[in-house]
Amino acid sequence: MALHGTFGRIQAAPENFISDALIQDIRSQGLDDGRRRFLRQSFAAASAALMSGGALAADPPGGDGDPAILSLPKHSTSLGHPVAHLPYGQPSKHEANLQRRESPGLTRRRESSIAFTPLQGLFGIITPSGLHFERHHAGWHDIDPASHRLLINGLVTTPKVFSVADLMRLPSVSRLHFIECGANTAMDWGSPAVPSVQYTHGMLSCCEFTGVPLSLLLEDCGIDKKKAKFILAEGADGASLTRTIPIERALDDVIVAWAMNGEMLRPENGYPLRLVVPGVQGVCWVKWLRRIEVGDAAYATREEATQYIDLMPDGLSRQYTLIQECKSVITTPSGGQRLLDKGFFNITGLAWSGRGAIARVDVSVDGGKHWRTARLESPVLPKCLTRFNIDWVWDGKPAILQSRAIDDTGYVQPKMAELRAVRGARSVYHNNAIQSWRVEAAGEVVNVQIS
Amino acid sequence: MALHGTFGRIQAAPENFISDALIQDIRSQGLDDGRRRFLRQSFAAASAALMSGGALAADPPGGDGDPAILSLPKHSTSLGHPVAHLPYGQPSKHEANLQRRESPGLTRRRESSIAFTPLQGLFGIITPSGLHFERHHAGWHDIDPASHRLLINGLVTTPKVFSVADLMRLPSVSRLHFIECGANTAMDWGSPAVPSVQYTHGMLSCCEFTGVPLSLLLEDCGIDKKKAKFILAEGADGASLTRTIPIERALDDVIVAWAMNGEMLRPENGYPLRLVVPGVQGVCWVKWLRRIEVGDAAYATREEATQYIDLMPDGLSRQYTLIQECKSVITTPSGGQRLLDKGFFNITGLAWSGRGAIARVDVSVDGGKHWRTARLESPVLPKCLTRFNIDWVWDGKPAILQSRAIDDTGYVQPKMAELRAVRGARSVYHNNAIQSWRVEAAGEVVNVQIS
């Protein structure tokens, strides 16, 4: 076919291929001697030039002679790898240290395990699926989707079993949402216990989820709207993890999801089905979802009767917590990082609210005495991470960095003292207090608590 | 520390751990005999229940006796893997066929290679970084970011060299944008040449990018705003790929990006720096970016003088094409897939425009005689993919599926005949015509051309 053939021919015919150094490339463009001279002068000038805010960390690669001719790296003078050398792409070998990590201080058993997302090395709002945080109650399996089923039973006219293929034929929605474990930042209630944002806030991720609205499935099964008050969601792992969710929420924006960040869920995130419960603590986002029961009373399962509850000052327990309240954290500069120079830095971080969208984020560099309003990156979506950025010129003196988020309900992220005035000293979960990072004069950044 | 200890204790103490079958889990919840009986009845009823729109592909796993007791799969009755068994997560082994693939008909040399994104198996708008399309002019390298530099020279007061670390200290932005190769859908100008949407439209991806606005760097170097008319962007690969970009666009929304989908760029996508030129054909998004020159005339480099141009009916060439015009495609059902049943299906696809946001997508199932308006998933962002969905009940007869996108400038995606009336028969690049998929009575879906 002529057009096909033409298309084939235009793919970089060998005689056109520029395989040599930059200066040859410039010559091949037909530049005159004047411009070529100018380019060389630019290289020379540039190697001595300073950028605003700091010296170059090292000189650009260069030899004794004309740096543009003599010092090009091998990757600019040779053929690289062809496409698709791997069935599925991987990060650069130079990024190998950016990993999910377990805390030395927390349980590291197959019966109960946690891996934290490295927020200090991430950008924007999307969490790469390979770095999504993990919290397992009986470990993860790579379940065969062909044999997996979802049962809907309880207060419905017609209990039904759905295969994954059945569900994927139904009307689907795609939405970006954060997921945060109710125990995120739990180690920092008392005093700073962990060194970095990976451990203080790393049970937090944000992805695009695709699936069928749970409301559609419940209506398809003929939910008894007069009697139904709660649902029970149950996972297919060895823990049979179960959580109660009020029916108003189950019929609102909850999704039975099969996809995350454009592809099928990862095994450790619930492949082939997980519940997505926007704004609600992670334990309710049941992974390996196999059953939804509609009931008329809360179920008081193990994970809600004895776990994920907060002991309040009056001796009562706060149970069935759903919403993750408005919260934020600066991810760079953050604990464990080190500023090598004085001068300009971009302070960046994340803000989120289980009640809606972020309206504003304020940043302080003096421990809360003065606040400036940060820029929010678009899109700003409800129940989704929002990335903020703000300029900062560091004068080399000790500083305390804080961020304070405000959501579109008007709720303001509290200081630790404000939170503890309400919640007392015995809460474990649901800590959304303002985080403080102290920048030492030497540039080290450490986790500190400012009441 | 007391709180730390408490936190450790609540992580699934062994005496609470439910390691056995579902029915034991139910008993441990203290359910009475009545509910237990009901649950068993639900299982029995459910195994016979049909969902709306199709029979179950297979019965749920079950034995001869009580299915809830006897037939639970191993993953529900055993411990799974602990977290973080791998430094970086991978898709399920059951998804191993979802890969970037090379076309047998196109060049497969290290000098020039292409890998297509498997759009038929993706969801939402985010392209997983491991499946982002690839188009290399001299192969890819995994460049050490510590030695990589970006030079800005030409019509500026102070040419400068930036290290990657220098750039990452500057004010950054994060934005979601599509990238489409100018040659996407090039093989289908004449007649349908390839079988699936992976090959018709798979030089298309969409990610969140983070970096510093190019305008900020140009201003920092003191761009001569009176004389500057164009920039030249140059890559550090062996091809020294170079493209001209008009100065108005360079000063608009162009980003010098280091991150994609939350993490550092992948090597095959330009690690550690690539240019992001929203709405513009992919060849301008120069990978492994090492130089930006500011000039007063277009550069007529190899990749724009002899490549990526369209021969028009009047014998002139359309050159320096920038904008990828408004376009859409149905990704499911699509070529190579097969509908196993009559009944309900969710038709889903992607729409995008280099000029702005998608305003509307219409879908036809009869080859363009009748159109219905699809639902757009949020967020709908400018120069970004938009996911659309629409209900369809297939009657089992042959059908022709088409989608037609309209952007917020009012531009309507053309039929092939309309496009060829303007562009003639000799264009190779920049085909944004309506795509047609024919569903055969047997359920097979094939690529066809409807004028």
C-alpha cells in the first residue's frame, strides 16, 4: 500500500541520521560561521554563568579544548536502546532508592504489614501505582479475575453474583481521589517519632479510579430502601476484612473499582476489585472485594469494634470514623532532606480533605507567626490531593516550615494543641494536625512538634 | 513511648487473626443463627441469579455441599505476601499481555523505533508510565541526572547552564496533558491498515507533568523580546533531535519537565528532562532536553524540513505543523475485541483537542446516521484526554460504532471525506478523522473506513 510504504520510508532514513557530536549537528543545520562562533561563545560563557539563587553543583562536562566538541557524553554519540525492551516500563536506575518502605518500629509480619509511600520524592498529585502505600491484614494475593466473584446479598429483592467481566460491561465512571489510612500520622500524636514525611504521612496516595457506581449495583439487586441502613463490605483475603458503611454514603459516590491510574488494579491494591469510598479512611476501601451485604444495623466487626477507634478524654470511644478531615503537609523541604545552599527554594506539598475540595493553603516559615498563601496547581478536585507551591528565599538561619489547609466547608486544619484539646492524649488514629519541619542552620531538616 | 507501643499493639494481634474460612469469620462476628442461615441461602440463591444483560460466564466456585464452607479459594484461607516484596510494584501476572507493542509493518531498528500504547485495555485518562508510547530517533539511554545540563543560549542577555538540581529548586507547576505523535493514525489515511486501536491510535498518552515554566527560564536569561521569534529545542540523544517552536508558544504554557505521573520521568520518555508543549505534536516535546536556543528565524532542521510535513493537493507542503486538532476514538468495543453476548455494553473512549477542552462527544452505532451525546468523566481539562462513556444495548446485528468530538472552540472532528477534501490523498501525518469500528453479527469488531 502506497501510503503505508510512505510512512515506513519517513522513519529516519540512515543517510539522514546524525550520529555524531553536537557541533556536527549544528553544521548540518547550515548555520553560518557567525552563529557557530556565537554558540561556542555561549557554551564558554555558560560554563561560568550562575543561575539566580545558587551556584552550579558542578561544572558541565568539559575537556581542555572546545567543550562543545570534545566532551559530549556517550549517550549523545551512540545509539541507545530500542523501544519495548521490557514488557512493562521501569523507572530509571538512578531512581532506585525511591521505594515504598516498611517502618522498623511497626509490625513486619505477613499477618499484618505496612509499606509507606515516599512522598518526599513525588511530584504533582498522582501516586505512581508502583509506589502506592500498602496496609495488609493477611498479606496480598494475585487473584485470578476469571474465578473471582462479587456477591450482593442482604436486604435486596434479588441477591446476585457478578463476575468481573459482568461488572466491566456496566456503565463506568472514572474519578481522581486520595486514599489515606486512618492511622496515617498516628506515630506523631505525642512527640515526633519518625524522621521523614515517608513515615509521618506516607500512608497516603492519590489515583484515578474506574469502576461501576455501587448505587447502580444495589438498585439492580432491588435494595430495600426503607429497611436498609448500612452495608457490610467484605474482602476475599485470609483476613476476610469487613467494614460497615452507612447506606447514604454507599448510595452516594462509592465505586466498585477494577482500575487504578489507567490500568487494572495492582494485586497489592485489591486486584481485581476494590471498594473506593471517597473521603473515607482507607480501611473502608475493602480490597479483593467479594461481598456487599445490605443490613439494618451496624455490624460491629473486629476492624471497627476493637480497631480504628479513638479513646476520647471522657473515656468513651470514637467508633465508625469515616471522614478523613482536612490536612496538609510540606513534602519538600521535609525531614531527612538537607538544603545545600542559601537562596531560592520552591516549597511544595500536598493538601486534601475528605469533605470536599481544598480552598486555600497557607505556609509559614517561622513556626506559625506569619502565613502566606500558596499557589494551588490545577486541577483542584473534591476528595483528591491538591499540590501547592510557594516561593522561599532561605537566609541560612534556622526556620520552621508549616502548612495549613482550609477546605471548601471552611474547616481549618488545626494545630496539635487545638486537636488535643478536643481529642485528649489517648487517640491513636485520625491525627490531622499541622506538621512542622525545622530547618537547621546547617541545612538539615528535622521533624519537630510545635504546639 | 506509650503511644508508639499502643499503635504497634493494634496491628492485628495474632489472637484476633481470622485465618480460616468465611463461615468462621461470620461466627466470630457474633451473628445469630438466623443471619447465618440467611447468608447461606443468599449464596445458594446467588449462584442461580442472573445479572441484567447477560448470563454469568461461569458458576461461582462451589463444591457439592455448602458452598460457603467447602469451596473458598486458597487466597481466602491462607496468608498472602507481605508488603514491599519488590522495590517497585508490578501489574498482576494476569495482565501480562497488556504491553506496549511494535508494529510488524513499521521500522524496528535502533535508529528508529516505535512502541504503541494498548489503549484497548486502559481506563480513565491517565496512561500508566510503564505503557506510555515511545518514538525514538536514535534509541533511549538512562542518562545520569547528576551530569546532565540544560543550556539556554541565542538571543538572551546571559546564556546559562542549569543542572537538574538547579531547575528543581525553581518554582514548579504540575499539569495534566495529552501527548500525541503527529504520525498517529497515519496508517489509516487510505484504507484500514491495522487491526486494533493500539495501532490506529496508540501513539497517544496522557500524564501529569511537573517542571518549571520555560518562560521563567527565558526571562531569567534575559530574552531579547524584540528580536526573538522562535526557539530551537535540542535533545541529548544520538539523534540530537531538534525542533523549532514559535516564541509566543514558548512563552505560554510550555514546561521544562522532570516528572511524569508523580515520579521522575522514565528513561524512554526523556529522563531527566523533556519539553512539554501542550496541544502540540509529540516530536516537539524534545526528550533528554539539553539546549534551548532563542533565534529570529525558524531553523528548518531535518525533522521539520523533510519530516513531519504533509504534501497538500496544490503541491505545496504543510510544514511546521504544531496543533493536534480535535479527535476522538472508541477504545471499547474496538478492533480485535469480540462481544460474547447480546445485551448491555458500556461504550467508552477518549477525546482530546490541542486547542483547548472537549465540549461534547457524540456517538453513533449506525455508521453516522444517528448520534447520541456521551457522558464526559471529570475532570475535563484543556489539552488533556477526556474519557467518555455511553450506554448501548446490542441487538446482535451488525453495527458501526463511531465517535465525534467537538472542542470548546466549536471545531467538529471531521469525517474522512471532509478531511481528504481539504488535505488530498498525499498527507501522511495529522489524520484526525472519525474512526469507525464494525461489529459483526458474530461479535467480532473490525477496523473499517466510512467516508
